[in-house]
Amino acid sequence: MSLIANDPVLLISMPSGGEWITILIVVVVLFGGKKIPELARGIGKGIREFNDAKKGVKDEIEAGMKDSDSKS
């Protein structure tokens, strides 16, 4: 019997409590206490720009659909 015949188990999952603490310590060591707020602001700005672009594309698609419906 081969191992492939058995149901494979997905070994990737969300980090548990101890792993989050380790990740947090590594981030503090790598970036330092003063760089973390700048990093968080940059991530927030990127997410905000992404959401604005996503909303703009959605609005354009909806406007195009309304125009095509009104022409028919």
C-alpha cells in the first residue's frame, strides 16, 4: 500500500498563538520599534488604494451594463 493512496493531509494552516508571538518578535527585531508604525501606514495606504481601484472598476462595469441595457 502506498502513501499516495491514503487521503493527503493539508499541513498548512493558520499560525497558532506561539507562532504569532515568534512572528511578532521577528518583525520587531527586523524593523525596530520606530519603523513599525511607518510600515503599518504603508500597508494601510496600499489596501485603501487597492479598494478604491476595485470600487472604480466595479462602478465602470456597472455603468457599462446600464448603458448597454438602455440602448437595447
